[in-house]
Amino acid sequence: MTTQIRNLLVALGFDCRGRPRPGRDLRGRLLHRLDPSYWSVIQSTADFFSLDASQGNVQLAKSTAHNPGGLQGVNLRLNFAPFGGRLTNNFTTQVDFTNAVVPGPGLDQVELHTYYEDGSIYFAVYDNSGGLNAHVWDGGGVQGALAVTGNSGTLRLSRTNGTVTGYFNDTPLFSKPGLRP
């Protein structure tokens, strides 16, 4: 039985530089803009974050809007329908981020999310809980925490033969086999 990805969510950054390539590579379709037929921008509070996609990448930042309190977030969600629907095979997806401001502790994070048909989740995360780190969140807790330095990097999620692995700057963080619908 093949696990299908139901949703891909990028939180706080997506770098879409690169030249268009044939096949199912999305970069050629994402250059210089966030086409709403491919992407949805979701904010917990309207206009709390600004978004700029005019320079060939996507920049997300807190605006000067008043914080009404509670958890605030901005997410970019990829619509799989224009690409044939759900992913059922091997895949790799990544987000490159720069100048991340994560003062910590806790909820200031850069995340790359995947959601699966059976309700499973698998996130690659960069944050400042207990010091700068990268880790995987699999719905049960932090897995594979790695101390890191700097405010930029690459989060990647890859599924090969049913096993999903989270990476930070090409270093494997944690693998989980057998995500099933």
C-alpha cells in the first residue's frame, strides 16, 4: 500500500530560484511569483505578515500590525491538483531559508511540513528551543535534534521506498519508515 501526501505546507519561507526543468520539478512554475493556482497563503491574522515574491524567491516577515495575542503564523500551501493530484511515489522537497529570526525559546520556527492520507505528519524544523537546532517533528515529539549555528540553511524531506527522512543542510536528522494511508 502506498502512502499519499495530502498536503505540503511551507512555513516561513520558500526559495524558488532556479531554471525551469522538464518533468514534475516545480521550480520552473514558481519563478518570480506565487501563482494562486499553485499556492495558497494562509495567515492566522490577516496582514500580520508581509509577503514579497518579486525577487525570484519568497520573503515572509512580521509586519508592523498589532499582535492580537496567541500563536501567529504564515504558511504557503502547495495545491497538488495542477500537478496531477497527490504524490504516491518517492519525492524530495526542500526549503532554503536565509536571515531567519528565531529569538526563542519556543515557537519562532522555520518549518517544512508534509501531511499524509492516514493523518500522519512529518515536519523538518529549525528553531531556538534550548539553543539553535534542527529536528524532525513527527506528531509525537522532537526527533533527531541537531545543534546548529547561523540563521540560514536548507530543510529537506525525502521519501524513498516508503521511508521519510528529514535533513538539515544535507545532514540526516531522523527517518521514519512505513507511513501508510
